[in-house]
Amino acid sequence: MIENFNKKSKNNFRPNPAPEGFSRLNLIKPIQKSLRDAGYRQPTEIQNKAIPQILANRDILGCAQTGTGKTAAFAIPIFQKLQQNSHKRGIRTLVLTPTRELAIQIEENCKTYSKYLDTRTLAIFGGVSQAGQVNAIKKGVEILIATPGRLLDLMQQGIADISKIEILVLDEADHMLDIGFIHDIKKVLKNVPEKRQTLFFSATMPKDIRKFANSILKNPVEISVKPETTTAETVSQSVYFVEKKEKPELLVQILKDKAIPRSLVFTRTKHGADNLVRRLNKNGIRAAAIHGNKSQNNRQRVLDDFKNTRIRVLVATDIASRGIDIEELPHVVNYELPNVAETYVHRIGRTGRAGKGGVAISFCDEEQKSDLSNIQKLIGFKVPVGQLINQ
């Protein structure tokens, strides 16, 4: 049981003006409004390069990892294209992705971008009952995000009809091929229209991946973007190995240090964020959560309270944290490590800005050791282990 901690470790379609930087991409007002609500300000490099080309109906061969803004780069223009012919129904876009976690992440992001649209998005994947997914498809879905295995199951049952899709997205293509999905993907390709727009994204582009991409793309535009892989030297990083059930108590002990004026705490899920806030408030630590289920007014009020130190702790999910822009944020806690290594760099980049010092603390339970290993490979060094003092 951990008893102590070494404190020395370091609705309206007439929106307000579009987010700065996004206005030049010719996006429709409902999308501009949803981006503003989500806190998006400047397009990333891949968004600047890909969005105009996708809107121009070009196929894309993209070399980009998660963490570069890739999902928004393909999803935003897809929503705009589908909205221009919104009378059409049925599955109009298929996004193939290798894992359940990534499918869920893409679905959550898509729901953020389409907040003021009537386009329906659904993620389907194995490992769970198909009943809910089947019911959702029957009610009508325009964008289907799928892992190959579950998609083929539902196709064979006559439930998922992809014969009329207009846009096909292959995301994390190298990962899909690495884990043996090539035959499944080829089966899917036999069932989609020859005339379509195809967007192909891969973190790496070896010869076999490029050869496969060229076999399904037509005169593609090539886009290559490198992810951010380094962390600021001004940020003191540490990791604490702790059992999952002991994380709340450790966090409470850390945050009771009055020398920490404000702390941004990251969780993976909205439900987890709300539970953690209740636990902190019960222990006399003023905290609030910000995530996609909160109204825009609520989120803005919480952000203002945090910026003005009316609350000391802000618990956030990754997508909601995009709207957080605070010049002096001294403390970040990864209550749960992200399952995408680049996200770690983005999270701790919230502190130590403009040459100022910052502290980034991470909790790692047994299930997250592989996530920590991936993070350390990305940043090029081992995160120092924090000292825990047992009484």
C-alpha cells in the first residue's frame, strides 16, 4: 500500500467567427462551429495539406502517425462532402482500422466534428456482442468505422452493405498488414465500388506497403508528416508504478501538496474523469472535469475557473483537452497512460512552455507497462522512476 510520495520529483448554423487558421480551408459553418467548440485553433500540418486535396476529390497516400492530427485531416473533409449530398442514405464512407481502441477513438473524434450535422457515425469491432452494432446499422449510418474481422462478419450476414460507399479510408495500414489483415482487406476491397475516393494512411511506407497502396489508389497526392517525438527539457518527468486500485489515493496525496497551484490530470474515458473528480472533491481537493459529454457553456465555465485558480485540478480526456491553452501550467498528471505514444508528448507539452519549468507525473499499472515501453521508445529515453516512501 502506498502511504507517501516524494514531493521533490519534478445548434445554431450561424456560428461565431471560424477558428483562427481553419477559415481559409473553406469549411462549412456547422463544421467551423464544432471545431471552435472543441477548442481547435490552428490546423496541423497534415490538416493543412490533406483537407483541400480531399475536398478536391483526390486520392491520398499519407505517411503520418497518430498524434499528427490525421483523424481530423480525413474526417473533416469527409463530413463536408457527405453534407453536400445529405439526402443520400446508407453507408457512404468506410474507415478500416486495425484495433478496437483506434476505432472507438476515431468514432469519438468524428462525433465531435459532426456535432451540428445530421451525419451518423458508428464504430464496429469484435470482442463484444454484435447486437447493438447491428441495431445501429439498421437505423441508418453514413460513416462506418470498422475493424476488418467484424466488418466481414456483418457483411456475410447481409447486415453491412458497403457496395455503394463513396469514400474508403485505410487508417494505420502498416499495422493492419503487420497483424495479418491483408486477406481480410482484399475481401473488403472486392465488395466496394471501383469508382470511389480512397484515402490511405500508414505510419511507415516500406516497399510492400507502397506497392499495395498503389494497387488501390488512383493518381494519389502524397503527403508525409512526421510526428512530434521529443519532450521539452524544461519538463521534469517521472513515472510511478502503482496498482490500479491505489491510483486514487496516490493522486490525492500528490495534490494535497499546496505548492502545486494547479494540475491538469488526464484520464482515458469520460466516465473515469467524472469518477475521479468525485473522489478528489470528497477529499477536499477542488476539481472539475472537462470532456465531450459536457455542454459548451459548462466546459467554458470550468476552464475559466481553472485558469483563475477557483479550482485547482482539471480532469480531462485527450480530445477535450485540445481547448486548454494556459500559459503557466506547472503540473500535469497522466493518471492513465495513453495507449498512443505520441499522445504522451502532447499531454506533457501542456507544461514547461516558453522556457518555464514544469512537472509531468505518470502512473503506470501492470496493464499499462507496454504503453510505457512504447512511450520510452518514441521519446528516446527511460522516464525516471519516482521515489515512493512507505510508512
